[in-house]
Amino acid sequence: MSAGGGARTARHAVAALVLLLCGDFVLWHAARFSAPTATLIGALGVAPWLLLAPGLWQGQPRRHEAAALLTVPYLGYGLMEVLANPGARPFAGALVLTAFALYVALAAFLRLSRPGAAAPTVRTAP
């Protein structure tokens, strides 16, 4: 697989994981809170991803860097809920796993999309 193909695959994985992360976040809060509260929390949780979405889809490295930093609050929130709230463990665990997978996919995209990311060549001694 070429470096361009790997970056494209990573970009598609990022898009799928962002949708999964946002969906998990919204569904989790819809199950826990009343409709107005869940709508507000869901909108606040999804809004940053909506701002980054065009750049993520176009493959802009700066947007992927920002998105990698944006996964940290989801990891922290999910870990806190896994440890402190037994009733929220299924959704919180899914949020943590999805956020971690998203971080790995973002790092993979950044690694594969940089110039010179082609396969290393083997040099023979002169």
C-alpha cells in the first residue's frame, strides 16, 4: 500500500470514528438527562467536531493535530465516569475506547500523510 493510500484509509477511519464518538456521546446523554439538557450537552459535545469536520475530510494536517488534542477531554470525561459512575460504565467505556481509537487513527493519518512518509529504502554498504 502506498503512503497516499494509507493516508486515505486513515482519513476514512477518522471520519467513521468521529461519527461514532459523537453518536455515542449524544446517545449516552440522551439516556441520562431530560430532552433539553441532553440537547444542550450533546450540542456542546458535538460542536467542536462539526467545526473541524471539513478540514478533517479534506485531509488538512493542522485540523488533524487539533482533533488529536480534542480527544483528550473525551478520554478524561469517559475515564472519570467509568471509575465514578457504575451505571454509566457501558457508555463511558465505549466513549473511552472510541476516543482512543480516534486518537490512534489521527496519529496514523499524520504519520502517513507527511512528506517523505514512503517506505524506507535499504542502503547497501559501498
